[in-house]
Amino acid sequence: MSSSASTVLDFQTASLREINQTLHDETTGSFTIVNPRGAHAVAAGIDSDIQVEIDGPVGYYCAGMHQRGSVVVKGNASTGLAENMMSGTVRITGNATMSAGATACGGLLVIEGNAGSRCGISMKGADIVVGGTVGHMSAFMAQSGNLVVLGDTDSDLGDSIYEARLFIRGDVASLGADCIEKEMREEHLVLLTELLSKAGMAAEPRDFKRFGSGRKLYNFHVDDIDAEVARRTEA
Amino acid sequence: MTTPAEWAQRESHTFDRNVIAEIRRAANTGIYRIRGWGAKRDLPTLDDLVVLGASMSRYPLEGYRESCGTDVVIGEATSAKPVRLDIPITIAGMSFGSLSGPAKEALGRGANAAGTSTTTGDGGMTQEERVHSKTLVYQYLPSRYGMNPDDIRNADAIEVVVGQGAKPGGGGMLLGQKITERVAEMRSLPEGIDQRSACRHPDWTGPDDLEIKIIELREIVDWQVPIYVKVGAARPFYDTALAVKAGADAVVVDGMQGGTAATQDIFIEHVGIPTIAAVPEAVRALRDLGVHREVKLIAAGGIRSGADVAKAIALGADAVSIGTAALIAIGDNDPVYEDEYRQLGSTAGLWDDFQAGTDPAGITTQDPGRMARLDPMIAGRRLANYLQVLTLETQTIARACGKSHVHNLEPEDLAALTVEAAAMAKVPLAGTGWIPGQ
Ligand SMILES: Cc1cc2nc3c(=O)[nH]c(=O)nc-3n(C[C@H](O)[C@H](O)[C@H](O)COP(=O)(O)O)c2cc1C
């Protein structure tokens, strides 16, 4: 960490536009955003190696499409936290509501508290680690990446999932369509150990279960009774 | 005279031969019919309207001598870099994946030459299309396949797709034959799967959320480029009003005739309302809100000729968007490949299996051999010529109505040929002053 002081950006004296423009213009340094009071799209679209800390609760799409550097939210976040993040890290000390990490393609999202419904929906390669529980339909249509949940999950986990991996320590209320429990092999334990350590979460990998795709929905089932009848007639 | 024997053999109207064939196909395969193209059944269209032209009470402009403007500007009020088009005809969103690389390049080349925009689709932005399209609209879709902020910043406008005319309420589809390695990688999907995309956005539902989503998008691009919202024509009055409320710079309303790369036939033929019915409702919403011709309306779905363009604009649209016609212009269903269309059980002009990846013309395919048949330079020139004809035809009609800009066309310049068209378009039945319901 550099010893230089963090630049303070205050929602009481600056607009969302001014604050985000500053974050987009600067390429180095650290910034502390104060008085966010649930503002939307705070620190969205960051694409340089800056460190941002947000002191207080944020609204929708905080750190949306995050590409580089780090964002830490000291508080709670509403819908779409770190949606479609590409890389870098986003960490929140509180809870996140719906669709946290939606379609996230890369990087690490850490939710120290709970996440609401559809956490990791359509995720496309990111790592998401949740300290608490996740709501229903989490990892819906999740394409790739890893979702780690230390607590329980609500219903329909991983509905219509593709190749994402889900590691759950608590109880799973129910699995969604084509989501199945899978064997936890050595390689998965290694991966999980790494993810937990990156996220700074103390947990024993062997306490988790792994879930993923049954791959039954990947292709349409097309029957051809006419062809079968023709074959039988020939035989 | 019908003989009694012939009468006994008459075809059922309810269960005609097409219905019977479809029931048999369904019983054999256990899967709905998926195809490309748009609605094929007889629907009310802009052909049901006529343009009145000048007469004693208004005088026409001279063709070629008196100017008739065709330009469109989108997003001036919000964006540092508004979209400026020379002509009121844009190329609709069609994904790389559904279309080949050379087809996307051809669309870009043709659109550039004509001074208009092209649009990405469900699958992200390719280098081919960015390099070859001077003005490129980036679609932001429920699936978010290939969505990344670098491409968003690299676009000239962003189009948030809520729906499509061919399937309002439905998501994208791309069948396994077209999910090649490159397409799979762009979409982060396993190769060869039958991909069924999400139909709802993963991180917003409803107009209040959309308003916040649009703020986020504007923040990410530092308020540089305009934002469109595209809806399939279902409830265009409310959808347009809500899109305006959410902050759109332009609303794209796509009628039920609109083309598609792959959708259930039942969806294509039965969901949504026709373009002729949708445009006046969208315009009514814009007028109600006092933003007509400020927030731009782009009409799509079955636009074929300058007459369609002129009529859509007279009804109140600012521009139109074309998909199927653009594909035909670059060579889709070209009779030179007749033998191959026959091998596919079809004939040039009727082939609609865009989902199959077997396109003899190299347009709706990812097969390298077929793709190589499409010369993007030649195909681009064909599209440029076609766009020029559409523009000249639109101007011909506008001048005949005495308009120095195509946007001066108005509903008063139109009459309807059928009672239905009069009711839907809200213009009088020809030869009367009667608008049903008014
Ligand atoms: C091959 C093909 C692919 C399409 N892909 C998309 C798409 O990715 N996203 C979208 O919003 N619309 C898509 N559409 C619909 C077009 O954007 C447009 O709404 C429609 O083609 C307009 O109607 P028209 O074909 O009668 O001109 C596609 C259409 C076709 C023919």
C-alpha cells in the first residue's frame, strides 16, 4: 500500500457525474467516497489500477462493469453490485440485494454478508465468494466461473446452469432445473482453498459440496419416429 | 361445376394441408418448428395505406432540383457525440453468430457508403464489424453474451434490447450447428450446444430499474453516446412512454413482421402486432409527452421499399430499420444457388432455415466454405445501391407531397385502403373523412 493519503470524494459537495469522471480520469492513487447515501452507479466503469473505498450504503450497479483496481464498499449495496465485472476486485462488508455479480466475466467479488436472489446470474467467468447466504435462483444460467457460498442457499440454485462451479457449505433449499450435485475431487479442493484464501474467508474446503450442470438441457431432443419406422420396415 | 365426388373430397378450412403437415411433423419429432425470416402469413401492412400527393391545395417540389432533406440526428440533448445519419434508414441488429463475418462486413460497407449505421446483436461486437462500420450501434441484450465495457465505450450508440418484433417476450436462439469454436468463445458457452438466451435482463426488471440502468450506461461511457431502447411491438403506447420516461434518446419499435435468425414458428406468426398498428401508438405516446421528433422513433418490421419508409415517417417515425431486406440485398436467397436450395428442400426466395447454418449464400452460416462465397465488397455495394434506391424513393414521395425534408411528411398525407388499416393507422379511409373509432 502506498503511504500517500486517499483523495476524498464527497457526495455532499460533488455530483455522481463529477465523482465517476474523476475515477475514470485518474490512473493511480486511492480514493475514499463519503456520503454515498444509496446513490446509484457509484464507481461504475473503473478501468485503471486505482483503489476506491466507499464509506456507506450504495444503490444499484455499484462498481458496474468494473475492469481494474479495487472497490471496497463499507456498507450494503442494492441491485446489480459489480454486474458484468471483467477483472480486479470488488468487496462489500455488508449485504448485497438482487443480482450481485450478474453476468460477471472475471475478477473477484467478495460479499462478506448475505446476497439476495439471483446472485451470480448468467455469470461468465468471475469468482464470487459469499460469506453468508444467497437468495433464490442464484447462479441461474451461470455459464462459467465459481460461486462459493459459506452459508445456505434458497430455492432453485443453479437453474439451467452451464459450466459454472458452485461450492456450497450450508443447506441448499432446492436445486433448479439440470443442476446436480457433483463429486468434490482433489482439483476442486485445491481450487476452493485458493478461492477462500483470495477472499480472506476462513472455512474448511471439505465442508463444502459441489454442484454443476447435468448437461441434459444443452441440446434439443429431436425424435424421428418416421425414420425408425422406415428402418424397422426394411429390417 | 363441382361434382358430388369432388365436394366430398373438399379440403377442410380448419385442418387444411399445411395444418395437417405441421401436426404430422410435430408428432414425428416432438419439437416445435424453429426457423428464421419473419411472419409469412398475410398481415395488414403499410401497403394498406396510400400517399395522397400534391394537388390544388398544396404544390409539389421539383425532383432533383429542389432539395429534400433526409438526415436524422439522435441524442443531441444528452450526448457529447450524437449519432448523425445521412439517411433515415438504418441496419437493424443482427448478431455475429447468426450472421457470418463476411455478411457483417458487407452490412458495414454498404451502410458506410450510404451514410448510415449498423447494429451488433446477441453475441457481442466483432472486430470485423467495428472496423467496417463507421457508425456502429451496440446492442445491450438480456444474455449479455460477449458484453464488455471496452466495446461499449467503442460504440457510437447503445441499444438496450427489451424485445424484438418477431418474438416480443422471447429470448435469442442459436442452434448447435452455428455454435462454432469462435462463437462459443465469444459467448462463453460450450461448443455445439443449442443456445437459448435469457429473455429478461439479469439485473433489472421494469421501467424504474431501466431508468437507473440507463444512468449507469451513460456514466460508464461518460455521457458520450446516445442510448436507444428497442421493443417488440406489443403495447407500443405504454412501452414507448415508459422508454421515454426511462431516459431513452430513441425508441426502436419492431413490428411483428420483423425478421429473426431463429425463433419458434408459432412465436413469429402469432405474437405481437403489425408495424402499421404499432407506429401510430408509439407516436401518440411521444406526442402525449411532448417529445415527438425530439426523442427519435425508429420503426422496423417488414420495411421493403421507399414507400414503406415514407409511410412510416408520415405516421410519425423519424427513421426505419431493416433486417430481412438488407440480407436479401447482400445476396440472401440468391437464385444463382437454386440447385443447393433445392437440395435443402426449398427454393430460392422461400428458404428460411437461418438457424441451420447451411446457407448456400454464405450469410446466415458459420461454415468457412459457405462463408467464403460472400464477397463483402460486392455485397456491400449491393446494399449501398439498395439503400440509395430506398432513399431516392422516399424523397420522390416526400417531394410529391411538397416536403423539403422527409420529416415534414405527416399523417395528413396518407389515406387507408381498408377499414382495418384506417383504424390501426388512424388515418381516414380513402375517399372519406372517416377514421374508425374517432
Ligand atoms: C438474421 C437476423 C438476426 C437478428 N438478430 C437480432 C439480434 O441479435 N438482436 C435483435 O434485437 N434483433 C435481431 N434481429 C431482428 C432485427 O434487428 C430487426 O428487428 C428485424 O429484422 C426487422 O424486421 P425486418 O427483418 O422485416 O426488416 C435479427 C434479424 C435477422 C433477420
